[in-house]
Amino acid sequence: MALLKTIAFLFCMNQLTQAAVTQLGQRECPSNDDYCYRSDVCAYVFTFPANDDETCPGRQDTVTAMSAVRDELNKQESSIHKIADISDGLVDSLSKAKTHLKRHDESLVKSQRYIASVSDTLDQFKDEGRAKSEALEAELTRLKLENEEQQQILANQTRKLVEQREEINSIRDSITITMPDAVCEENWHYYNNHCYNIEQDIKTFRAAEANCQGKDSHLAKVTDIEESHFLTGILGDTDWAWIGLEYKGLSQTGRWEWIDGTQATFFDWVPGEPNNFQGTRENCVHIRMEKDGQWNDWACWGEIKSICEKEAEAAIEDPVEARLSRLERNSAYNNNRLAALADDVAHLKQLITEQGELLQQQSQQLDNQQ
């Protein structure tokens, strides 16, 4: 009986081993009380004899076979667990790859939007560049036309200046003017029927006027720019000299008057004058040669040189001299105008050069962008 049970058990274990290998995890056993579930296998239950003297043939072999089957099943289970771990790892990797691919797609969409924005900005910049280029070309054309006009004006002024100089030289070569000896006293200078003397002794404004009156004259009365230029021509390069102009009345309501009481209508002030420097009442006027012979207001108690003026003893009809003087003044004016025009032309040339360089840079930028 024991032998039969042993043989049946071995047959059962063989079948169960095959079932365990192919159907592991189903946890099912034959519906027979002789089978039971142990350690993930179905085993045949049998009872060994209670009497130890009774022999059980094949028992040791059965135990050994069962151990081998169990070890094999454990190995299979371990392999399956490893495969499950690898599968979980692959699932996790696939999930991460999916997330990374999604982020890549989002980044690609953003890049496409940025490229579209940059393209729109570039198109706008090109349009603005073309507009600026057209505006610069128009401005360059205008400057060139203006430069041509200035060049023509400069040429005309130069021609007129040459003609006037030739006329002056012709008059001087053909006419000799002899001035009467009795027109002005010694050391006095003649101009426009008046005589002028530079008083070298330094005096206050009042003392200078008293000194002039003692010589039958008054401090000089200057009524136009030609007379002012004449006086600067007879003064030293750094002289200060009183003329007969003073401020009469209150600071806000008074007026500038000449020494004879007439109101002044012509002035040749140094820029920024009169100014009552540092709050000082500067009510008298003098010529400052280091300021190009223009006028400055100063305190009347200051002591400097002075210019006396009186009428000439005999009036002189001198149309030639008057004409020469007028031509010389015109020549000086034309010289100044010529210099100003030359400066304007130089400035225009510089502007044209700068505009040309800017236009070239704009064109280069457009070429690079295209």
C-alpha cells in the first residue's frame, strides 16, 4: 500500500511541476482531499506509517525530487520577479520619455512662435529701414542743392568783392586828396568834419569831461558804427577810454544820454553789457579795446583815458574820401560775409559726408539682414 501511494505521489508531482511551470500564479489545485497547496505548489498528501518499523519504499527519493522541484520553482519565481522589475523599469522609462517628448513639443511650439515674431520684427525693420533710406536720400539731395546754391552765392560775393577792390584801387591811383592844414589841431584826428583827441592822462568820467571842456570840446558822442570803428582805429590795442555816454534817472525808469543831453539811439555794447557788475552802479560808458572796441558800462569814479571831440574849424567837402570810406566798409562787410559763407559751405559739406556715411550704413544693414 505504501508503495502504491509513493508511485501515485511521484506521478502527481510530475504533473504538478509541469502545471506550476506553465500556470504559476493561478493558485489552483485538483479538487481532491488528497492534495493541498504548499509554497505555490499542489502536493499529494499521504500518511506515513505510524510504526517506524514499517518501511516506506521510495520516500527518500520523493523528498529529494520535491526539493529539486521547489528549488526550480523558486528559480522560476525569481526570474519572473526580475522580469517584472525590468518591465516596471521599462514602463517608467517610457513614461519619462513621453514626458520629455511632450516638453520637447512645447519647446518646439514656443520656438516656432519666437521665429514668427522675429520674422515679423525683421520685416518691420526692413520697412522702417527703407523709409529711413528714402528720407536720407531726399535730405542728401536737398543738402547737395543747398550746397550748390551756397557755392553760387559765394562765387557772386567773391566776384563783387574783387570788383570793389579794383574800384577802390582805381580811385586811389587816380585821385590824391589834400587835406587843409587848418582842419584839426596838432595831435587831433579828423573824421567827418569833427576832430578827436585821445587824452592819455587817466581821469574819472567827470574830470575827463571837465578836461575836454577846457579844450573847447566834450567827451566823444558816437552816433553810428563807422564812427565807432574810426575811434577804435586811433586807440591802442588795450586802451580803456571814456566816451560821453551816461545813464540818467532811476535804475528801472532812466535812460542812456549823451553828454549834451540827447538820448542815445545807437549802441555798440560788449555782449552781456550793460550789467551793473556785482551790484555796482555802472552809469558811465567807455570803449574796451581788448573787447574788439565795443562798449562797457563802468562806475563813473573809475580813472582811465578819454576821447575828446569837437567840430573841425572848416567843413570839408570830400565826396571822394566819403566814397572810398563807403567802399572800404562794404569791402569789410563782404569779407565778413564771405567768411561766413565759407563756414556755411564747410558745414554743408560735413553734413553731406555724415548723411552719406549714415545712408551707406543703413544700406549695409539692410543687405546683411536680407
